[in-house]
Amino acid sequence: MPHLNRLTAGPKMPVNMAIDYRLPHQLAGFELKPGQDTSLVRHSNKCVQILPFPNAMFTAKTVQVLGISFQLLDYEKILKLFADWIPAKTAHQVCLANVHTLVTSLKDKQLRAINDQALTAMDGTPLVWYANLIHNAGIAGRLSGPDLMLECLDKGRSRAWKHYFLGAKPQVLSQLTLAMRQQFPGVEIVGEYAPPFRELSAAEDQQLVADINAAQPDFLWVALGAPKQEKWIAEHLSRIQAPIQIGVGAAFDFLSGHKPRAPLALQKFGLEWLYRLLHDRRLLKRYVQTNPVFIWLFVKHWLARKVFDRFTSQVGQRKP
């Protein structure tokens, strides 16, 4: 049995959310009151609903991008939130969305429902641009999966946070564990599992869940690629006891040194996708299918916002 765990096909998530068809200028951010035990504002074409996150006492702003509500959290705030979640031992899913996952969710109702029910943050610079230009969100930067993982591994040492790695090839996983222990002496990595390139049997899946729960991690880092990792976490959330379960895509490849990561300058200008494409042509289909859609919707919504702002300005000037 490879590396020590496996994947299961749990119950399908119910899809019961309404898609919001309002224009972007109608989807303003919502400020949550200090001390309010909340984390996610869900929008529909009928109502706005605030959903609770247990034990989370923080002030956060949410903004919508293509119908998905994003929490506007920086690394400091999200680590404080994690510190609140861990003692409660309640499982939470964290989605780090980029252009690919966001556009995919426009047609994939299951993924859309997952993003709606999880804590969803921006792991894509173009999403930050959208939020700032369409909603004046004032976001300083994205929450990158690899960087968030490094922050949790580093800052978690003083808190004795425990980590479990799930995904990638066995060699990559071994290199990742070695690299993280060298970079962060004393970090607690309590388990790892490189799944086979096939569906796990029910027995294998059950054993994987048992292995993870026996290790008692605080963080389950899942690198199965999007949207597979988001769906896998959602299907297992009720069975796996790790308080924080996060899909991090190619983070294992980057942090293990198996694949190069885009220079910071390219990341800043939203060109990490181009750098990755030059090093992995298999990504071409993904980018061709999703990037043009996002660009078209971004431009359309930006123009709609400009027209709306001009109209309201003119109306305001005509009032006595």
C-alpha cells in the first residue's frame, strides 16, 4: 500500500444554492461587525444570508467575484482564525480559488456549492484586480496556497500545530517532508500519503480516513489538483477530524523543489499562469478554456460598473 493512506468516494454534496444574476455593481462587499461569530456572506437573487463559523471572532469583509463570496483575509488574519478553529476540533474546508476554479464553478454546480459553503479566499491576482476595480475592495494582495502553507508550518511550530500531507507522487512527497523539516526545524509533520493514479476502493478509502484520524493532524494539506481536491475534501469533511482542510494544488511540487515557481515579479503582475505553462504544456487546455472567459466577464463587468457610476453621478447632479 503506497505511503499510508487513500481516497474515498463519500456522499455527494447537495446542490441547493441559487445562482446570482445581478450585475457586479449590485454585489457590494458586506462589513461584518466586530465580535460577530461569522465568516461567510452568501448572496442569492432573493436574499443575503450570513452564515456562522463556530469559534471565529474576527472582523472581515466579503466581496463577490462572478457570484462567489470571498473572505478578504490576509495571512495574519487567517492564521488567527485557524488558531480559533483548532482547539474546537471541528472540521472546516478552506478553498483557495484562482481563475481556473472560479470559471469552472460557473458550470460545475457541485464546485460552486463547495465554494459557497467553505471559507473561500483569493489565490489568484486577477481575482484581486476584479475585486478592486469592480467593488473598490482595497485588497493588498492574494492568499497564495504555497505561501499560506509556509506560514502555517512556520508560525505553527510555537503552537505545536500538526500537519498531514496528502497528494503528489511518493518521491515529491518525500522531498517535501524533508525540505519542510529542514526549513522549519521542529515542525510536526505527522503523516503523508501519495495516492495511486486510480480510484481508491472502499476499503482503501476507509483505511486512509482511519490513518489520517489516527495521526490527529490540525491541518490536512491536499494536493490533488483542482477541482478534484476541493470535491475530495468536501466529500470527506464529515469523516476526517482535522480542523483545517485545504486544497493547495501545485504547492507540493513547488515547495519540494520538484517544479520551479514563478518569480515574484511575474506573480505580482498576474503572469504566474504563463510561467507555469512554459514549464508544463499540459496546462494549455485549462488556460484556453478558462482565461478568455474570465477576461471577457471582467471587461464586461468593468464596463457595466463604469456606465452605472456615470449614470448615478449624472442623476445625483440633477437633484436639487
